[in-house]
Amino acid sequence: MQPQWPCEFPGVHWIDEEEEQAVLDVLRSRTLFRHYGPAKPKYVETLEAAAREFYGVRYALAVNSGTGALTTAMAALGIGPGDEVIVPSFMWVATVAAVVQANAIPVLCEVDESFTMAPADLEKKITRRTRLIVPVHMAGSPCDMDRIMAIAAQHGIPVLEDVAQANGGCYRGRKLGTFGAMGIFSFQLNKNATAGEGGLLVTNDERLYWRAFSAHDMSLFWRDAQPVDPEPDVLTWPQGRRMPELCGAVASVQIRKLPQIVQHMQQSNRRMRAQLEGTPGLQLRRLNDPEGDAGPFLIFLLENEAKAIHAVRQMKEAGLQSAVRLADYGLHIYSNIPALVSKTTLSSAGNPWSLEQNAQSVYRYAKGACPASDALFARSILLPVPSRLTEEQENWAVQVIKKAVQP
């Protein structure tokens, strides 16, 4: 009898009476809003305090989603018309959407065999209009932050790290999200720590924090449950991105469990990689820092597209239903994002693509815009690694994969 392969949703497998009691506490107090209520709210503040300690940063701001964290960060960084923002070809639609929502122009960068931003191509994509670099630590694994930060520093360009899929991961012993000017995280259902929905920004820059605070709220600043007048230098237009206490209650528990969740995924991932190493016709994803990979996904490459298509079919038929060829991985692949490919506008004015300030930033986003990435996506397979696997389940999955990739 074959083992059952669990659903991915890493944080979900760790939900227990702790999250339940925190949610009941919010409901019983009837204090659902983060700033005030019948009782003193505490859970969003508790999450932010835990985040400051966990990531080792001066400031943390909880918001309503990972997408909200991205758009809030763009507002804090002052991204707008005339600006170009470099994003990798392998991402999530929210990353590029935040750029467009800011009326800036996304510029695609190739990924390499780590399936993260390729530093060599990043250098080629920088122009005098480049205002921001957004490395995405995709599928749990860190980007080459040494080279990316060196390139950014050379050109004087800030970095915003998207850590939505790698929460709890590190690069050379330092938490992901703490290298750039700002880092963002997600607590959506699929993430390493979850509240169903929710997001987080971290930074060591006081001015960026208060600009983000202004944007995530209503251009208000709160002290002791009372709004206070903002400093003009940090005032931004409001987005209403505040995290509610119910999400804060769950997320404040999950962030405490995050090290254990990540450790379990890392152990499963490493054991499976070790067994797959040297399999004929199979090449494992290159890791920029094997110790820092958070572990929620395995990615491996086959010799060509036909073999990848065949192997995915075999894996699914054997019971690994969550396996997917990267080229078919929905809105994670640049050319699978219809609004990006067609340059869908935000309004009848044609923005951001037709704005005068963006006239020099003419790019295409259909398949072929990143040929090196396309070639990788065509022959690569991604498999989520659930966060509470048994070694029996791991061994079974490895055997399924080996059989599926046989010539």
C-alpha cells in the first residue's frame, strides 16, 4: 500500500489549539481592529515584536497580504512614473503587479539554474531609469545576495527582497529579507507560516518604516491607540492595508513555530535530494546556499522538454499530484501572466505603458523575452515538499521520481 502524499500548505500542518485559543481570545474580547476596541488589541503588535526579534531588524509592519506588503513597499520607496523595476522571470504575479500599480515599468531578468535572479543578466538590464531591484527568493531558496547587493551598490539602486516563498530561510547565516532596503513576507495559505492571508514588511530604515506605515494605514500614525500628526517627510497616500487582529492572532503563533516548520521541510528536502543525487538524466536545482534553503520545494531538470512532460505525467499517475512542469506553473512564469503579456492598462489613459515618463521604457513580455529562462522552465519539474513528511513518504516519493525519469 503506497503512502499518501499530503497537501503542501506548510504552516497548515502545524495549526493546533494555540492558534485556536488566540482566535477565540480575539472574538471573546470583540477587539477585531489592530489599533483600538472594547479591549486593548495585542496580537498584531505581538506579531511585529516577534518579527523584529526573529529577523533581527529595527522595524516590522504587519499588513493584510503579501501583495499589500509589495504595494506598500513600493509607496514607501517612492516608485512611480519614469521608473524601471527589475524583477525575475520566475516570480508570482503580485510582484510584477505591484510595479504596474505604481505606474512604473517592470523589466524582466533571466533566472539561472538556481531558479532565482541571474546576477549576470541583472547587470545587463540596468539602465539610467532603474530605480529598484526586486530579487525573489523563489520556491524557498535564496538568491545570490552577495552578487546582487554588490551590483545594486555599484549603481546606487535600492533592493526590495520578496521572501513570500522562503520565509525562515537564510543566506550565509543571515535571514532573508534583511539584505535590502526592505523585505516582504506573506502569510497566505500556501506559505511556510500562515494566517490564511496577511503580509509583513521589515526594514532597518526608520524613514522607510514610517512611509510604509502611512501608506498601509490612512496617512495616520498611531501612538497609544491615538492618531498623531505625521511628519511631512514621511506622509504618503493611504492604501488601507492594516492587518486585523484575527489574522494577527494566528500569525503571531505561527511565526513562533516557523523555525520548527522550516527545520522539518529542510530535513525532508535534504534527505530526498541526497537520494536523488546522481540519478541518470536528472539534475537537481543549484542552491546558492544549501544551508539557507527553507526547503518547501524540490526542483529538478531533465534532459529536454519531452522528458519533463512525460515524467510529470508519470509522477501524477503514481500519486504525486502536486508535481508540475515549471513552464505550466501558472502565474509564477512571466509569459503565463495575461495582463503582463498584453500590457493591460490601469485606466483608459493607457498607464503605465503610455505615460510620457515611460516612453523610453519599451519592453515585451511574451514568451521569448527571457529565452534562457524559457529553456529552463520547459525541462524543469517542481514538487512541493510537505512540512510533516515521514521518511516512508520521502522514500516512496524518491522512488516515484526515479521511475518517472527513467529513459
